[in-house]
Amino acid sequence: LELFTAWDNLQYDKTFRGCLLIAAGVASGDPHDPARTAATRYRRQVIAAIENFVSSAGFKNPPRFAARYGAILDSSLLARHFYGDELEAQETLQMAEELITSAILERDCGD
């Protein structure tokens, strides 16, 4: 959940001028655009890092967890930074907490 705290801290930093990952990802419709390619590569690295972390924690399906966590994290960035929707941003944090809790229970207690 520290990723959410980091995004929150950035959002309220007066020097923060936006998320380059999101900007590069949506600026061009061309999937071969160098900025978009770099943004996509970076996002894959973030998802891989999450997958490796939860794998080492013994979670049962690291790829599924990482994909879901990544989707929630993306939603949080858009809600807070792009739409300025605090309620939706808080909901994404709750969703992340529920995902983590569910994965821990699945690991510790089975399906």
C-alpha cells in the first residue's frame, strides 16, 4: 500500500506536473511511439516487481494478483490526478486493501 502513499505525496507536491507514464501512454495513438514504448516498458517492470514481491510472499497466483493490483493502481492515479476525485481515489485504496487481505487468506487458508 506504500505505492498509494507515494502517489498521494506526489499529488500534493506543488512541483509535481503530472505523471509522465500516463501522459506518454495517452499522448499518442501509435503503439510504436518511443515515449509510449518507454511508458509501456516501465509499467511492465512495475507489474513484474509486484509479481516478484508477492511470489516471494507465497501468494498463490502472483500474475493475477499483480494484474489486479496494477489495474487498481492505475485507477487510483487517474482518479486522483486526472479527475481529482478524492472519493474514488479512497475507494481504490480500499480495493487494494481487500485484494491484499484476500490473497493472504487464500495463501494461509486455501481457497
